[in-house]
Amino acid sequence: MDPKIVTMMALGFLLGIEHAFDADHVVAVSTLVTKNRNLKKSSFLGIFWGIGHTTTLLAVGLAILTLKLTIPSKLALSMEFVVGAMLVLLGVMVLKDVIIKRIHIHSHSHGKGSHLHLHAHQEEKTHAHQHLIKPEFRSLLVGMVHGLAGSAVLILLVLTAAPSISSGLFYILTFGIGSITGMMLISTLISLPFIVTAKKFENLNEKIRTGAGLVSVGLGIVIMLDIGIGKGLF
């Protein structure tokens, strides 16, 4: 194989790992692992994010490289705006989960009057929570959205560096493998504080989860304002 191709693939893998450490990626995955109590499952969530991310990049890359399409700047900005909105949604979901599980408001009637009674709710170990969307599938979808947002810049890089369609797709694949590797490491490391504090330090666990939710909402709003107003999407 041409040494230039090998160098490009190696660079793609390393850039994929670096790409996984983008702030919006890290924050999104932190919201996905907040409820996990198992290190292996957290690692798999990172892998599923990477698979979704790579799948989108390959699909968009194949269309652009074969059909010679271009991604309009407005569309590229719109996809980045969607990422911001997604971060807000993920953060709100975490905050809502914390509030619902930890605080219960009961209205008690006492004679002629009534009052609201607040108390902390301890999560039962035997409680089996039914997810409307499985965590793995949610992580896959989040990765796919991130892949759409990052496709414009990556494909432009591939078009200028890859000598052929096949080498371009292979570059995207190695980039994707790098992002899967990087996100697996990130999700594993990020989940550690949630796992360690889940059983013995419930108050601290709640604060960490709340922090993750607030950061996600905050970053999402910043991204939407930057794309919508700063970069002139609207």
C-alpha cells in the first residue's frame, strides 16, 4: 500500500480519537451514562455512540464522494443547531429524572387546612425502570446526530486529501474507528464518578447528575445562540 495512504489512514484514526473529545460529544455522553451502575455498560454506550457517528459519516461520505454533492452552508449550520437543541433535551431529561426520583410533593389535608410535604425519595435497589428508548439505541441516535453535524468539515477534508473514492471511504472508516475508540474511553472514565457515588454517596451522586444536566443545557443554549445569531442561521 502507498505510504501516503497508510499515513492518511493513521492520521484519520488519531483525528477520530481527538474528535471524540470535542466538548459537545463529551457532554452528550455524560448525560447518557448518568444512570449507569455498570462500567461495562457505560463503555458500550460509548461504542454505540461511535457506531452511530461513523454510520452517518459513511452514508453522507458515500453520497458526496460518488454523486459529487456539496453540503450547503445553511444546511451545515442547521445540523449544528440541532446538536445544540439535542444537548438541551438530554440535559432536561437528566434534570427531570433527578427531580422525579429524588423529590416527591404530596398534598396532605389536615382538618380545614392543607399543606405541601416534601421528602427525599430513596431509590429502591429492586426497582426495574422501563425505558421507552433503550440506552444503547439512544446513544446510537445521539452519535448519528453528531455525525451529521460533523460531516461537512470531515468530507471537505477527505475531498482534498483522498486520491480516490475508495481511499476516501476507508479514511472515513478509520476516522470512525478512532472516534469509537475515543468515545469508549470517554464514556468509561466519565461513568466512574456516577458508579462510585451511586450506592454510598447518594447526595453527591444527585449533585453530579444535576451538574451534568445543567452543563448539557447550558452548552446546548450557547451552541444554538452561536449558530442561530452569531453565525447568522436565522
